[in-house]
Amino acid sequence: MRRSGTIARQALMVRVGRRSGETGRAATATRAEVLHVGSDPVRTFAIPAPGVPADTVEAEATASSIPLLPGEHTMSRRMSFALVNGCTLASLGLGLLAIFLAMDGQVQLAAACLVACVVFDGLDGALARKLGVSSPFGAQMDSLADMCSFGLAAPVVVYASLAGQVPPAAAAIATALVAGCAAIRLARFNVSPKDGRFFCGVPTTMAAAVLALTVLIGLPLPGFVMLAGVTLLAFAMVSSFPYAKLARLLKLPPWLWLLPIVSALIDPRMTFVLIVAAYLFSGPILWMRAKRA
């Protein structure tokens, strides 16, 4: 019995850190403990100090282990990191400005701000890859800025542009669909595996660009046709149809670009409508071809 008791005590032996003389947040929050069976350590874990919640300990350990900028923290990398996130914040600020301008009745100027949001959104990603400062923090920042600029500002600008053309309730429902579908699209993109050739659904940035250009150039379409287009674009964002990325479109034969260029010289507005419609319907066509294959 005495021997078995000794073995049991050895199996449950815990090396406890010194309670006195510990300084700093990590020292007061946790104590690293090693469970020994005989002389071999089994696992290392953390025990919170008295009065410190366990979730606080876990959050502190996680936050301290994930740097905002992976890799070396040289001055040049920090400047590049700040530049990339500055572009993201510029997109966010322009989205807010578009909302304020739309509320003030300056709809076309608000649409121009949305176009600038699209430019900065593409610029921050390109710079992050070029300068080698891509990070999970930057990806989350970009997603949050996109939700503000493209998921909220774009519907507000469209709603303001439809004032007096359609019933306010119908405009509110259509634009709320855009906001909801943009949130779903961005969340799905964050957790889905990436495809180098196709998007799954119309990207939020592209949808916002279409809406902004529609308002900016003032398409002479009836209000209810505009509502139908806005609703179609919202559902296209959350669809499972494959849509070609811009880099893939640029690889098309040059002669295919002659038709839209010549058409734009004749009637740019109608050319814009045809290009958008062709892109929207290309998704279902590619999906059906993939199903048959």
C-alpha cells in the first residue's frame, strides 16, 4: 500500500512555479506546469493564477503568439506594411465619404468615391503581394473595409440614386439584399479555399464597381429595371457559379476586345450594359459546361 501510494504521488507530481518574485503580465496570469509520470514529462499546460479567468489566459497566449506582421520587423517592412494598410484605410474612409455625400444628395460624386474605393482595394492587395507583407491581419482588415465600402456604402448610394424613381420600400429591400449578400460573400471568401482561375460568385468589389459606374454614368433605364438589375447582382454574389478572374480575362485573344472597344466609341452606356450582362451570364454557362463534363 505504501509503495502504491508513492507511485500515485509520483504520477500526480506537479512542478509548481514559485509564487513569489513573479513579475509581468504573463507571470501573474499563468504558471507553466509540467505533469510528470515518473521522470518523463507528459504534457505542458497553463494554470491561471487565482482570480484570473481561464479565457483571459487563453486570449493572452493567443494574442502574444500571432504578430500583426509576420517575418522580420525591419524598418522597410514596417513602412511597406503601413503603406498597404494605409490603402485599406483609404478605401474605408472613401466609403464613409460616399455615404455622407449620398445623404447630402451628391449622388454622382458619391459614386466617384466608390470607384476610388475599388482602386484602393485593388492597390492594397497588389502592394501586399509585391512588397511581401501579406498577413492574416491585413486580410481581415481588407475584408472589414470591403464590407463598409462595398457592402454598406454602395447600397446607400444606389438607394439615394433611386429616390423618386421607385417606391422607397422597394429600393430599401433591393439595397438591403446587396448588403446582406455582400456580408455572406465576404465571410464565405474568408473561409473557402482559393481558386486561381475563377471566383465562386461575383466578387463584392466587382459588384460595387458595377453599381457605382451605373450611377456615375447615369444609365437611362427605368427605375424598376434598375431594381431588377440590383437584385440580380446581389444574388450573383452568393451564387455558386464560377466567374473568371480579371487576369484570366486579359489572356483572351486580342480580336475579342475589338468589338467592345468599337462599340464603346459608338454608345458607351449600352456597351457597359452588354459587358456586365455578358459577364453575369458567363457564370451559369461555365457552370453548365462543367456539369456536362
